[in-house]
Amino acid sequence: MMKFSLAAVLVVQSLIIATAATPLPQAELTSASVVDETPVERYSTPRNSKVYTLDEIVASYNGSNSVLARADSTLGPYASKWGFSGNNYPIVMVYGLLGWGEPKLLGLFNQWGGVAGSLVKVLQDKGYTILQPSLAPASSNWERACEVYAHLTGTVVDYGIARAKKFGHERFGKDFRGKALYPDWGKPGKKVHFIGQSMGGPTIQMLIAILNQGSAEEIAAAEAAGVPASPLFYTNKTASQFVGGMFSISGTLQGTQCVEIIDNFAGFIIDLVKVIGGISDLSDVDGLLWDFQLDHWGLAYKKGESLKSYFDRIFNSAFWAGKSNAAYDLSIQGNRDPNIYQNVAQPNSGVYYFSVPTSMTKQVLNIEVAPIGSNIFLAPFANAMGSYNNRTMFGDDSASWRDNDGLVPVKSSASDRNGYISYSMDLRASDVIVPSKKPTPGKYHNTGIMELDHINVIGLLDALSILHLSSFFTNMAKILLSLPA
């Protein structure tokens, strides 16, 4: 299989990296559920796309809603169409690998919207309540789920006694006491919705699964130690007490072969961090780059420490060498590892799931290629993934994993391995027409393939992201608040 370092990615810009890939040996994996392959629509530019005037562009940078006016008087306008009550629950935004949330990265980049502005502010200005928890940018889905729970409830992050012993880290992490984003979460009528991008998708699904199933292993470990367990692990609750619905945007719901393709994934992330920051020896991480939140691994950032030293300690540690990190969870093999909690997580029957798969490739013969003019950083990955072949893992089904957005295959971003319901709608259209058939809880609803790459679906490198994506994010919020209370 062709492998890439970051340096190679920045140089190699061929349209086709390889026509076939060599299978890699894989551990025995659990069998996948039957996937519903009902075709969905592909959406390029929205049907109501327009050329914006200079005044409109300036207004979008200034945060003016004169060009982003609310199209509906109600925040959940589709409730009556579906026969639902509607709701007014907060929406929690969950970022993916190497995300940073707030404040802006380098003082320039919004997590949701890039340099053009904040899509979170767009939603807030329209009347939606948006919550942004702080979570580790390269940890496992389990750890990130525990961090979201702690920040929402205002507690100390508790990763669990059994989990800590298994992977060799401390039980407790960051202290969010006095900083609760939603202290009444889980009380009657106090649910939230989620929107996650990339690894944010499976992190949310992991959290919902733990909320629903609890963890008998963690309860037993706490009882044996004679100490209380985190309420997150209680087994006498259901996720539907806490969560109404979720959107997964370009989510790694079944993992991605990109981890396989990139040679030395840890080194790649180190190099990527340096490229993003354009730096390697700054000693003030606050407000410039991000804290990896690995204090429970003994990897806290030391005041005055250079970022190079900080990152070297992280990626040369037991944290990155084991199976409790983003690299493992993002891999297809890690996603299917029967010993990882995610693999026994079933969608909750009381929660509504929606997916927004993304793609930047076009089919040529039996492979997928990135068209000329594609994102120069993602194009090599897109082409390598577009010719992916792993008969050991997929038999003759490798071709279904080739359509991708530069980092994640459509196969993975469409749904988890339990399949999906086809639910196509043009979410970037200001006059989006939602399906008349009401959504069904407990199953992913594939809203159609959005033809955007993995980065620009949240506007990171789009100078007009607020104009291009405000309808998209607003429509997701409208749908979530149209669900049953």
C-alpha cells in the first residue's frame, strides 16, 4: 500500500496515486451488520446559489444578520409537518481530530467557520442555544465522551477505574466544577441535541451509548474499590432522558482507511500541527494552539515549555503507543475491535440520528479521483483512498470505500454499521424541502452526499464560509428543534 508522510503530501499532487493497493494483514474482526444501500442524492452547489455583492460579503464578516435573516418565525418549523411537538433544547457542538473549539486558533480561525466568521454566532443570533464543550483533540472516543459529559454537568472528568487500570492512566482528568454548561442536563425536559464533525460523530455516538447502557464494568470496579462511580456509568438510565437527536457531518462512524494509508500517523499529526501553526518552538500555548488535555496520562503542558517539546513528549509516550487514542479509534480495525466499547454500541431507540456524508472525488473507471482544482492538501489522500483495496478486510467490497472527502470515505460518514435510512434533502438550500415522512428514532438518516471536502464542510479554508454554510447549519438546527420534546 502506498504510504505518505506530510512532506510527501505537500509535494505529490498527482491525480492518481495508485491503481491498486496491497492488502495489509488485519486482526480478526467482528462481522458487520447488513447495511442498507438505498441510493441517496448528491448535492453540489445549492439550487438557490447566488453571486454575493461586496456589501453582503462585508456584512457577513462584520457579523451582520442583514444577509442571514431568519427564514422562519419558529426555530423548529418542521414539527407540524412531521406531527411532532417540537422542542427548544440546546445544541452541543462537538469537534473532531485536532479540533480546538474556543478561542480562535492563532487568534484567526474559528472552529466552525474559519477566518470568515463564526457559524456558532450565526446560530446564536438566530435564537438557538449553542454549547461548546472542551474535549481532547487526539484522545479516544471514550475519553472524549467522558469530557463532554463532565463539561456539560460541571464535574471532574471521570474516565472510570477499570478503564484507567486497563490503559495505564489516572482515573480523573480536567476539573469542570463551577463551569457547567448545562447543569440541569438529564432532568425532565432538559435534553440536548448534538452536531459533530469528523471524529465528533463517533464521540457523540459513544456518549449516547454510555448514557444508555452505562458501564457494568465501571460500576463493579467502583464497588470493589469502595468508592462511588461517575453517574455517567450508572446502568439505570436511558439516553433518551438526555438526548433528542444528533447530526454527524463527515463522521468517522466506521473508521477511515486514511489511518492505514498515512505512514506514521503520529508523526503526521505532529507535522500537521506545525503546519497549521507555522511554528515549532513557541512556548506560550494559551491562545495560540491547543492543549491536548492529557494530564491524566502525565502529559500536562509545562509553563514555558516549547510546543515542540510538548508534542514530542505526547507522541513518544505510552498514550500514543496504545489503543486509547484517536489514531486507533479512527482506524477501521480499531472501529471494529470487539474489545472497544464503541463496537457494542447500538443506536438508542429513543434518539434521532442524521448523517451528512461528504465527498470531493469523482469516479473514473473503478476508482475515485480528486478533480483538478481540489484542495491541494487533501487531493493526494483522496486519490490514495480512491484506489483503496483491502481484500483481507473487505473481500470484494473495497470499491465501496473509495468515494471520499479527502480524509473519510462516504461509506463511513453515511452511517455506522447498522445501516441507514435514505433521507435526502439539500441542506445547503435556504428553501430546503425536508422529506414528508417523519424521521424514525434509532437509525441513521442519510441526508444525501454533500460535495464538499472534509475541511471546507465547516468552512476552515473558505473565505465566504458564513455565506456558503449559514443555511446548512441553520437547517440542521431547525430539524433538531422540530423533533419531539
